[in-house]
Amino acid sequence: MGKEKIHINIVVIGHVDSGKSTTTGHLIYKCGGIDKRTIEKFEKEAAEMGKGSFKYAWVLDKLKAERERGITTKAK
């Protein structure tokens, strides 16, 4: 029998620009929810926009406006 994956619910609360999306995106990556190739793609695209540190936030921030402004505009 294979190893079961445990599911947990997490709530992330913080002030504006405190890094909620970045922290959550990094957690998703570290837990295997997104692959290294995708993160590398986000890193390249973010660097091209002058926002290299936003690569993990882009796991959650899909809208063009969110990526351009550097803030999450839609509640998840």
C-alpha cells in the first residue's frame, strides 16, 4: 500500500505587502505542489519585469494586473 498524503487547511493572515502570497507559494513549492521547472519559468518572467523576488507569489497571482502591480487583487 502506498503512502497516504495528509491534507491540511492553512489560513494566512497579514498586512498588505507582508508576503502572504510569497510565503504561501513557497510552501506550495516546498511541499511538491508545483515543480521546479514552473518556478524557474516564473523566476525568469518576474526578472524580465524587474520583480525577481515575486516568483513564489506568482504561484497564486495569475492575473496580469496582479503581476504588474505586485499585489494580489482577487481573494483566493
